[in-house]
Amino acid sequence: MSLSIDNQALSHLLYALYGSATTAASTSRQFLTQIRHLMNLQHATMIVRQPTATDPGLIYTSGDEADIAIMDTEAGGYASLYAQDPLVNLPPGELVTLSDQTPRTQLLKSDYYHLFLKPYNIDYVAGIDWLYEKNSRISVRFTREETQGDFTKDEKDFFRLLIPHFEQSVTLGIQLRQLDSERQIYADSISKRSIGIITLDKNGSILQSNATADKYLHDTDGLLQAKNQIKMNNSSLNDKFNKYVTEALTAINKKQRGPINALAVPRDSGKADYQIMIKPISVDSHDESDVTPYLTVLIQDPERNLEISVRTLMNLYQLTMSEATIAILLAEGHTTDEVADELTIKKNTVRAHLRSMFVKMGVTQQSMLVSLVLTSLASTL
């Protein structure tokens, strides 16, 4: 029997396969069901976590509406089946069928067939295994009833063509889910520290912003969003911000290291100044597009009691306790006079500490010191 699959059916099949990797939406997890119908299978199953006597594993199997995840459910009879899978530890990246391993006449006489295959009307099995990060084995199994017949050479060849797509899809899916988890942890940490984050495109327009940044812009207390741009209420400060953005974008376009700049933005409400850092993002020329982020703008509200770790700054730059405390107060928007009053020390003492901090932190201006403190905060979250 020759295999005939039209281009549209193959396109839909691959779309479903890679869709299952990029999203957890049920509408994208139809690959197993599609290949079941396309290849005249009884079931198509993926075993992500191998079942054991004590663990039913994590198994996805084809269904009429969506792929079904079997994990310690009543349908877990499949777990018993695959815990006794006859195709065990297959050579990675190779297609193996049950007929290749056991002659059919011998299989029909075996206890395994009567205990585990016959109750599910399974007569033919084809399998593919591959390894993910050396120790994780992921398996795909295709089954057929007796009336559907064994797998032909053309069908086996088609399954072999799909092997690299299986591997790539699952690898992408695992990596994307790991990145999503890490991003969520990072976002939660940022949120707790009341840091607003905005990314800008190659024209300085807003691409994305987190909820904290959205709130700061919506409050229009010193800064706001207008025509998809960050604007300051103070015109001279707005010009300065735009100058920093232009300088950074120009450096990026010239493949140079862009400057990191910081601003204190007065607020109409009289609350402590917003502390803003403009930080370039390294852009690969191959990745340049209208949705590529070029700059990150970090916005800190000192009124939200940002907790910068004194110990972290001491460890990072070998600062003394007094120096680290002064650095934090400056990053929170205080002037040197206010720092002196807060710590009940002389202004000259603050200046002496600043000179020492400049040397240790490798900066020459107070604005650069504040920028470095905010950068250190962002990188240690």
C-alpha cells in the first residue's frame, strides 16, 4: 500500500505540531489527533514522563476533540499499558515497530499480548524515542487494531521524516515553558520592588510596558504617555530625556556600546522624584525589525519604598556600610543635603564618602552613580 498525503494535510499536521510547542491552548494541541486520522491509527500517544509502578507518568493521547493528558486519572489504564511498553529504551531518533522486535506468531502467544495489548484491541505498535538534555527520554507511540493492518514501508518512511520535527517541537516547547516560568518569577520580583519597565523600539516609541510602568504613566504625575512616546511634564527635562534616547539609539545603530543615563523627574504632586534609567539593549543585526526592543527605561518611585539591599551594594562594590547607605538614599532621589540631614552627618562627610564611592564604583558623576545603583538593582533581582 502506497502512502498518499497531500501538501495541505502535511502543512496542517506540521502547523499543529509546532503549535503545540508554542502554546498550551487546546486548539493548538491537535497534532496527535490529526496524525491519528491521517495515518489510520487507533491511537497516537506521547509519553513525556515515563510511567512507573508508583507514578502514572504524563501521557498525551489522541482524542476526538483535543489531545487528552493522562496523569493519575481514571483513564490511567494507559499508564499501565505504557508502563509495560514492549518498545523499551529504543535507539534515540529511530523508528522501531513491534513487528521488528517480535514475530507476530510469537507475539500472539505471549502473556504480554493477552494481558496488555488484547484488552485494548492493540495489535501493532510503532515507536520513536529521543533524549532531551541527556537524561530525559520522550517517547511517541502509534498503535493499530488488527483490521487496520501493520505499518507499511511508506508509512514507516513518513514517520521517519517526522522525527526531527518531533524533537525540535518538544525541545522548543520545553524551553519556552522554562523561559515563561523564569520570566514570571522575574516579573513578580520586579513588581514587588515597584520598578516600572518600558521597552522602546528603534524610533524611541513604546513597544511594551509592565503594569507598574502603565500606572506611573497613567497617573501623569511628572511623566505620561503621548502618541506612544514617554513624555515629561517639564519641557527642558523632556528635551534631556529625548537627547539621552537619541544618543543611545545612535550608538546602537553604529554598533557601539550605548551610554546608560539616569534622570530625576520632579512630580507635580510634590512626592519624591521619579528615578529613571535609560539603558540600551544589545541588538543583533539579524534580529532588527519593527518590534525589536532597543532601549529599556526603568522607572523607580521612591515613595513605594524600594528595598535596595545594603549588603548587596557592599558586596558588589566593596562599599562600607555608610557608603552603601548614602548610595541608596541618592538612588531614592535624595539630595546630598537631604542625605546629610537624614544621617545626621556633615555635608563635607557626605562629599568625602562620595569621592571614595566614585573610585570604588568607577564613576565620575553623581548621576552615573545613581544609574549604576539602579542597574545593579535590576541585574540582581
